[in-house]
Amino acid sequence: MFVSYRWLQEYVDLQGKTADELAELITKSGIEVEAVEKLDKGITGVVIGHVLEREKHPEADKLSKCLVDIGAEEPVQIICGAPNVAQGQKVPVATVGAVLPGNFKIKKAKLRGEVSMGMICALEEIGVESKLVAKEYQEGIFVFPSDAEVGQNALEYLQLHDSVLELSLTPNRADCLNMLGVAYEVAAILRTDVKLPEVAPVVSAEKTSSYINVSVEAKEENPLYIAKMVKGIKVAESPLWMQARLMAAGVRPINNIVDITNYVLMEYGQPLHAFDYNKLDSKEIVVRMANEGEKIVTLDDTERELKASHLVITNGKEAIAVAGVMGGANTEVDGNTVDVLVEAAVFNNLLVRATSKDVGLRSESSVRFEKGIDPQRTKAAIERAAALMQELAGGEVLEGVVEVNNLTITEPTVEVTVTEINDVLGMTIDQETIASIFGRLGFAYREDNGTFFVTIPTRRPDITIPEDLVEEVGRIYGYDDIPVRYINKKPSQGTLTPYQAKRRKVRRYLEGAGLFEAVTYSLTSPDKATRFTQLEDVKPVRLALPMSEDRSELRLSLIPHLLDSVSYNVARKNDSVSLYEIASIFVPTQEGELPTEVPHLASVMTGLTLHHPWQGEKKAVDFFVLKGIVEGLVDLLGLTSRVTFVKGKMDDMHPGRTANVLLDGNVIGFIGQLHPETQKSWGLKETYVFELSLAALLHADVQEVSYTQIPRFPSMTRDMAVVVDTAVEAGAILATITETGGKLLKDVSLFDVYVGDNVEEGKKSLAFSLRYFDPERTLTDEEVTKVHDKVLAKVEEVFAATLRA
């Protein structure tokens, strides 16, 4: 909502507060003022000039040479390029030395050999937005009324010495979508009264009911409809004061009749519409639901197809307006209009919102109907409009209105006690102060033994419960005045749950390993929703009303969107990317129930994992880099002995470089390289990923860490290199060695894999290092050899292995 400071002064005494001071007070009371814009934008030296002579520039077809009286001793010559400049006009002139927006200074100039002592201005050139300029002046200079005084400050005449406060209103504060609503708010803040507009038109003997009959078929959708006749109007430009106020409010002036309806809309918050009575072709207004497929051309010259769920205003035969949204072109007020029928109504806000969305048209009127209007202002607004039409368009206001009223207006009463207010605010506000605040807000109330029974005016439908009244008291009293109080007792110390603490450790570990955290959308497309998931025969959850097909289903894996992020980076020459994400996947449950959220951890790595330019050292990401990160994570969580890796197979993953990750024998995730075709589809080179069930890892029971003394006795190490078929997995041999080695074998690791010369085709050589140790004594060679030979024999037996020579 844009609020003109000068216009606001019409309704409330601002007590000398500047626009900036007022903005601060309004913000502190609970309505944020986003900005205060000075309309004059530091402009100086612009006066009203009178074009005494105008002739074509001798050297340029599109330039005019004008002799202009600017109120100085002598007229000045100005070269003007506007197509509409003419002799006799009163125009805005930026004199030599003037400053225009953007610190543009006007200097004496010579254009095509002719001296120019200033600049005749269009409204855009003196700071008015082009979208707010009336159509007749959008292609040229602005022309003042003929009675404008030459030499007068043009900005003052245009009322541009003004400031506009931009209010950022929350949806519940629709009462401030009009000047009177803002006036009530400011009056409460400044402890003053609101001055309502005086409405006293001279009414003729003729009655509105003699000219029009109104019937409403859709009573629930249109509980109140009022029509009033104004005859003999003359359509012309609005006076500059009205144009200035409309432009300050962000509304483009059109003509005096349309401008009056818009003016009252911004003033009262009540949408109005003026029909050209002589274009109605009937003496009746019928409000009904539209016929399916019925068409209407609206005021923006666009044909719109209506649905049966839309409400229309008709002349008994055809639609002449889409109720609450926009009027029809077939009854538009134009330069030939003489008699107008003015409409004011209350329409169902949900209906207007749905209609506005369906027809793709959102207007100032529809916005206010959507959020709710004050039904007690409807009749006052139409009377105000009729009075202005009489004053500014010479209209004859007919007696009375034609009204169809099925509206029940109630002003609810909300109870709140002094104790409740003080308990919530943590203050001690006395009863008299609370009563004063309700009075300042314009709320009628009755007090009984510390309980206030507050009658809520219809302009404030946002107040429905006691807590709303507590908020009103707090904000008007002043949040800055709420005293600081120290807590008397020692506050309890917040702690992380074990799960949260572990999750934090995981994040720190991964970031320490060089990965960056990413946050991606939970919503994904149907083709990505089921990729990289180990869940079988599961259909992802689909949204009932998706924003788009790309965001229509809940994800079952974190990998696809992480790949999108990596692809985005790689496309911008960031070739080495390491990302991780901790977030939920959504597993469907029974139909009609919410899905189960399962926390997952996923990572994507591509490019280099190590790059030391000084030493010339580079290391590309490979399977074992990612596996090492996972193993380090498992070790951090105390699950090393319970987590294993076994060969796996998945769609979108490399068939020979993918492993399932098992916890206590149960699959909790996977790790590996993307399939070459998958890499290509994302525009990536060699890329590795893993995804694990974080819930399984963090909820796993872990034994407390135990410590032992540093051993006093030495250990003995033996190596074993065996040749096996290439299909044999090293992990399986490792498990057999560990099981066979018994209590003396403390550690075993694979340190070499060899395929090539001196190894038979279809075979590979695996070399293991075994460490033997007894904490109670020093082992002898014979004891170690005995156990080692037993291990070798078992490996040879189970895997048909041979000792490599």
C-alpha cells in the first residue's frame, strides 16, 4: 500500500511529524514501512512556462523552436522534440541551472544551430513513473490547465513536494489497504482523531429507482448490491490534485469519472464501478452466476471466457462486468458518456479470488475483495463518489439508491482481562491505560471488574480472539517500552539429543574431509524420483497440486539433485566438486497417509581430490577415495567392525565399481561410480557417489569406548600373497583370514592387487599383511608360523588359492 503523506494529512493531524519520523512510528507499531520515497527526488528549477510561439526548427523535422515565457524578464527560446508541443500551452520547463532526477543538470545548449535555454519536460523527466502517466501525455510533454500561473513552481503545482510511505502489509491487515484505514492506525499512534470526508451532495428530485431495477440471483455470492444514478456528467481530465494523489497511490489517471471511482477505492477501500447508463440497453441490473463458456470483453480489450463458478453483472441479457474483478468494454465510460450508474457491492472474497485466478486478471478491486472489505463503508463510499461526480464533473445526483441487501452485519465482542494482557506481555499496564488504548483504536468497550468486553468494528476482521487484543495493546503501548527483566532463577541449559550430537559430528567430519554441504529440493520430477533408490516396487508420493511437473513428486534419493548441483558447477568451469547433503527421503505408507521421512546422507565427488601445484601433485577422485571417507565416518561412529562392503549392482551405477554398504548384514546404502551413460546425461566426467541411511547409522547401538594399556610385548607381522580367480572378492578372503586367525591375529589388511606378467590369465594376485600379537607374552616364531599356516591352508581350501611364488 502506497500512502501519500500530503493526502494522509486530510484525515489526521500528523503533529508536525516528518514522513521519515511517521514511518518509524508506524513500523514500531507493527506495520513495516519498507521505504519512504520523496516524489520530488531532489529536483530543482522546474517552473510553469507559457509557450508564446512555436515554429518548426529550420534544420530538423522533428524539433520545434519555441518562445517560452517562464516568468522572467524576457521570454526564452527552447528547442523541444515533443510531438504535442503547441502555441498557447502551459508546460513544465526546466530552466538553465535546474537539476532533474539522476543529478542531470540543465545547461544552455545549441541544437542544430539554434540556442536552447532550458527544457520543456514530460512527466517522466521530472520523476513520474511512465506507467502512471495518463495516455494522452505518454508520448510527449505534459500540459497544465490554462489557469496555471506562469513562473510558479511546477512541482508544487503537481503536488510532487510529497513523500510516499510504502507499507508492507501482512494478509491480516487488509484494513490498511485504504487511506482511512491508515488514518485510523496513525491516529491511534499519535493519540488524535480521524477526520472523515464530508459528503453533502445536492440531490435532485428525481430518484435512482426510476431509472434502474436491481435483482440478485446469487444471494450468497453477492449479499449486498447498491446502485446510484448520476446524470448530466461531463467527462474530462481530473483536477491535478486528484491525479497527483492517484499517481502517488500507484494508480494511473484516466478521466474524472473513472478517477473518482479509483480515488474512493483508495480512500475507503470499497471497490466501485461506473457504467455508461445509456450503453446498458435496459433499465435493469441482474447479478447471476455466469453460463459455462460465456464470454465478455473486459475494459482491457481482452475477451475472456467464463465458467459457471464465476459471478457476473448483467443488463438482464448479457454480462457487463466480471463481479469484483473488472468491468466490461460494452458499458465503458468514455468521452461521450452523459449519465452513469455507479455500483458498490459486497462480493464473496473466495469467489473473487478464484475468478481472478481463472481469468488471469488481478486488479486493485479484486485484491481488496479477496482480503475482505468493510461492509459498513459500502453505502458511504457510493455517496462519496456521487458527491465528487457532482463537484468535479457537474453531475446531477439523483435521490436515493437501489439496494439489494441480504447481508447480516455483526460486530463481535471479544473478552480479555487485564491479567491476561499483562501475563502475555510480561508487563504491568494499568486498567486506565488499556482502556485508553482501546479508545485510541476506535474500539467500543465495556469494563467489568478487570475484564474488557471489546466490540470489534467491521473494519478490523483480523481481531477474533483475546490474543489479538493483547497484541493491539502491546503494539500501541509500544514494544520499545516493554521493560527488560532479568530471570531470577538459573535457566536450564539446553543440550543436543544423542542423535543431534552424532549428526553434528558427521557434518564436521565430512566438511573436514573437504566436502561442501548442499541443500536441494525435496520435490522432484517423475523421471528422477525413483533413480538411485534401493527401495523396490515403491511409487513415490505425488503432490495433489504440484507447482510444475519438475516439482511434482517427493524424492526417494538425494543423489539426482546433488548431481544437478555438480553439473551446474562443472558447466561453469568448476571442474572439481565435492558435495554432501543430509536430508530426508519420503517413503510412501498407506494411501491417504503422510509418507515416512527417513534421514539420508549422500555425497557426490568429481574431478581432483588433491592438488598441490607447488609440488606438482594431483590426485583424482576414485572409488577408494570415497570408500575411505565412508570408512572414516563409520570409524567415527564406532561401527567399524559392523560395517562391510560387498559387490553390488544398481541401475545408473558402474557394473564393476559399485558396492552395497551393510550394517550388521543389512543393506543401508551404496557406494560407487556412475555408469558412463549416466555421467554423460548429466554432462559429467568420472563421478563417484554414495548414499547411506543416516537413521540406521546414528540409531545403531554402540558400545562405550574401552581403553587398554600400551602393549609391553612386540607384535609379529607376516605377509601372504595368493593367486585366485579374478571373480573372487578380496573382502571374502579377508573375512576368512580374520575368522581363522583366532585370538592371536589382531589385524589384517590388503595392500596389493596385481594382474599382469607372471600371473595366469583370469587370475589375480592379492597380498595381505597379517599382524599377530599376545598382550600377555612374547610370541615365538613357531607359534606364529603354526597359526599362519592354518590361515593359508584355509584360504587355499575355500578359494582354490595358490601361494604366489
